Amino acid sequence: MALPSLRQQIEQLIASPSVSCTRADLDMSNRGVIELLEGWLSHLGFATEVMEVAPGKYNLIATLGSGPGGLVLSGHTDTVPCNEEKWQSNPFRVTERDQKLYGLGSCDMKGFFAVAIEALLPFLQQPGPAGFKEPLIILATADEECSMIGARALAESGRLKARKAVIGEPTSLRPIYQHKGIMMNGLRITGQAGHSSNPALGNSAMEAMHSVMTELMSFRQDIQSRYCNADFAVQVPTLNLGCIHGGDNPNRICGQCELEFDLRALPGMDNDELFAQMQQRLQPVAERHNVKFELYPLFPHIPAFSNQRELELIQTCERLTGHSAESVAFATEGPFLQKMGMETLILGPGSIDQAHQPDEFLALDQIEPAVRILRGLIKRYCLQTEA
Ligand SMILES: [Zn+2]
């Protein structure tokens, strides 16, 4: 087998659909993408291990060289669903227009794997196991876009021991050292329906929800007055009351009301603690209204991610990219890799502005500098020479 070119790799990865979604009718296996990557990397001499993390969902750990340290280049293999009718071209076929490669997953983030493979090729010509003093690990995870089960399973297995990790999410080649957490919760209030003509015939879940929402907004005010981080565009934690459903008719007392909201915590805030605090504040409100109340996560919480600003990996990435490390508003698998004891940073080609959109693209002028930066990282952490 000959290794396909960088462009062919991107084409093949995008032609292998791997949508992950909480809606079962849209959710797909990522097996095709994992098999492509496993084929190419084992051909290049990597030892590969495929880890099934859920039925039809796989992580790939591909390792070149051995030892406890080295570098992990990490990406997710799944994409979000797409509205094909809103695309100008087939989302599963790479189309080049205006110096851009269009396709679902081009920047978020199948393109990164091809870029990583391109970056490592010159090192394979050197004697020994690529002349590596420390291993290079390519990590490909499942289901980042919905549950992050791939990264969660990996964190639990404690499998990876490398010292440095770079996640190639589209950051326009700027190093990202922190992001907020995400927690999405549902809240169900059950009262008692009845004829509206006599309030004694029921107990309004909607009126109880009104008080609960007031309490949530005062909780928001509290956390916003206590936490602030000037490195973020939105400097305080946010809490958004996103949707509400309750009742059915003006002449019925509302028997049930449901609210969904998200809370984006700053680094240093703990999701579980915040969840417990909300529970504690809302319980007495529900009791006052004599309604049943349940607060529940809509999906497992994603922790905030942060690094010490002085970290050596940050400095190396700043030097290689020519940009100071920044903060972003989107969440990544960063906290899960960090949990395994790795210094972790987010840095990759393409822009998040194009991700999760119709006509997602990877600008061609991102590829060459991305390859150069990754080569610098491989040199620094696997060959232990100055980048
Ligand atoms: Zn992504």
C-alpha cells in the first residue's frame, strides 16, 4: 500500500461519515474513520490499538517509539450532523473553491489528522524507530461532539502516559490554554392540574417555576459577582435560561413545567459543586410552592480547562506560532487529557467560525504553517532537540 497524499487523506476521511449525535436516528459509528487512520499509521510503523468505548464507537491510540514521555497529537473522529440542503456542495465530498477545502469535518477536525501525518513523514527517514528518543502518539477519539465518551473512557483507563498533548481543534493556529466548562441541565416541576376557576383545585407548576427562575437568576448574580477572569471575552460565568415548556390551556392550572438551561463555569469553578448549590437553593423554593422538583443533567458535565500560564508547552507553542496563548468560548477534550497527567494545549488549523456550519471549510493557507508547527513540536518532544 502506498500512503495517500495529504489531500487524498482529507478526501477519504471526509467521505467516511461519522456523525455523532444525542438523537439516535442521526448518530453513526466512527469505524470507517478509525480504520482509515489505523491503516495509514500502521503502514508507517505505528503500533495501533483500537479501543471500543461504546457499541460502534472507537478510539485509536497509535504509537511510534516507546518510553514514558513524548508527544500526543489528539483529535476527534466524529462530526456534528449537517443540513445537507444548506450546503453548496456535497458535505461528504471535498470540494475546492477559492483556496479552501469544503467538507463536513474539514476543519473540525478530520483535516488535522492528515496534517499530523504530513508533519511526521520526514522523521521516518531517520535511522532507528524514526530516531525518536520519546514516543509520538496519534490519538483519535470518539463522540467529542456530543458526550465525549471517547475521551472520558480514555481518562478512566489512564492509558496514556505522554508528557505533552496538543489537541488540534480549529484555533486558527493560535495556542489556547483555557476554556470554560459546560453544564446543561433540565429542571422539572410537577404541581397539580385543575380548573382555573378555582385556584384551590390545583397547584400551579408554572407559578412555582416563576419563583425557581427568579432564584436561578439570583444564583447567577451571586456567581458572577464572585468569579471573574479577565482573559475571557465574557469575563464571568454565564447561565442561560434556554427553553421552557409548561401547561396546555389558559383555563387549566398548569400541572407540569420544564426548563432547560446551561451554565458555563470559569476555570476554578467545579460543576458538581455548582450543581449541588443550585439543588440546595431551589429545594426550599419548591417546598414553599408544595411542588415536586427534579434537577438533572441533560448530558455529562464538561469541566472548565486551564493551565498555568508559565507552562513550558505554552511557551514552546507561543514561540512556534508567533502568538500568545489565548482563551476560547468552546469546550474541548482538554480537561480529560489533563486528568491523565498530561500538559495539554489546544492548537490546530482552521477556524472555529467555520465549524458546525453549512459549507465548513479548511483554508489551504492554514496547512503549510500547521505542518511546520507540528514538526517543531515533534522535534522538541520526541527528538529532544530545540524546535
Ligand atoms: Zn471539534
